[in-house]
Amino acid sequence: MPTSTIKKNNQDSGLSEIKKLVQENIELTKQLEVKIQKINRYIVWQRIFFVVKILVIAVPIILSIIYLPTILQNTLAPYQELLQNSQQLYGF
């Protein structure tokens, strides 16, 4: 009987140690989940800000390509007319 009691005590202590390790593992897993959620949120915000940064750079460039030639043409038209008149006047 003493040997079976020793085996049972060893099994009980082994089971309690396994339970303790499983509980520790569960706690560490919960902490990791919290950290992973924070990292995922950070990554999402980084992607959003990257898109915003690209838009802040690209939209003015695209708008300038579309509207700038017309604006420049309307602005420079009177000066071109003056230059043509001066070339006709002086014979250049």
C-alpha cells in the first residue's frame, strides 16, 4: 500500500503542477491577446495615416495638373498679347 500511496501523491502533485502551468499559460495567453489587439489597432491606424498622407500629396498634384494649365493660360493671355503687339511694333 505505501507504494500506491506514493504513486498517487506523485500523480496528484503532477496533476496540480500541470493545472498550475495551464492556468499560467491561460493568463499569459490573455496578456498576449491584449497586446496583439493593441498592435493590430496600431497597424490599422498606420495604414489609415499612410493613405491620408498619400492623398495629401497626390490630390494637389492631380488638381494642379488638371486646372493649372487653364489658369496659367487665362493669366498669361494679356501678357502674350502685349508681347505680340510689341513684336509687331518693333519688328522682332
